[in-house]
Amino acid sequence: MLSPGGFEQLPLGIDPSTIDPAIALISSAPLECDPTVLDWSTDAIWPPNSDGHRPISVAVRDGVVRGIQVVWSTEIKTAQGVGIGSTRQQVLNAYPGIPIALSDPRGDVYIVQDDRGWMRMSVFYDTEAVGEMLATTNDVAFYTPTFHPIGASCM
């Protein structure tokens, strides 16, 4: 289950190298462009599908998990049952009174926040359904709906 605090097995704000490898959801390897930097990936647990899409992306910055993004998996849900493909009405029913936090020409963003972090659910106008969920630590600003991966890259 995804929450504003991440996953139970991968909470936000934790050094991922301290997680027991037997239950770890991510693993690391040095970046090709900078071998001194570890690139954390979900590939070992959730490999990319046939289109090359990963069910989740994880952002590790300064040695801690800062964000978890879900775009390509309908199996990952919140405790209230909201996930990719959930309709706008299902979001509103699951989180009564939740306001639209941000809007842009692509869709609306709903935010759930607690002391661990915040979780964004992006509902896109073309489908009227959740197309992205993102949980991050409270020190990370939230933005409009996006399909851009949050993980590290060699740019």
C-alpha cells in the first residue's frame, strides 16, 4: 500500500542501504555516468514490463528515499483502495472533502499529507482517472501532473 509515508517496506526518509535485503523493494548499482553515485532501482523486485515501463520509480537523494512514483501499475493502491485507473469520483469518495491542490491543462492534483510526507494523486482530464501517484517527503515541493520519472539519471 502506498501512503504519504511511502511503503511499509520502503518508508520515505530512510537510508535504503539499511533495509534488510530479504525484504528490500529496491537495489542499487553505480551510475554509468558517475560510478561514485548509486542509482537505486526497483528492477530486481518489479522488472520493467515488455514496453520498458517500471511499475514504480524511487528517488533517493542525499542517501535517503525522497519519493516513490507509481505510474504503470494498477496493483499498487492506497489503504483507501485508490490506485492507477481509479476514477475521480473514487478519489473523492475515498477522501471526503479533499480539495484540488493544483490544476493545469492536463488535469487536477489531489494531495493527502501527514507528518511523514505527502501523496499526490493526479487525475487527468482525458481519462478522468488517476494516472499517477507520487509520495514524497514533506520537504519536497509538489507540482502539476506529470509522467516524468523521478529517479536519478545521467543527463
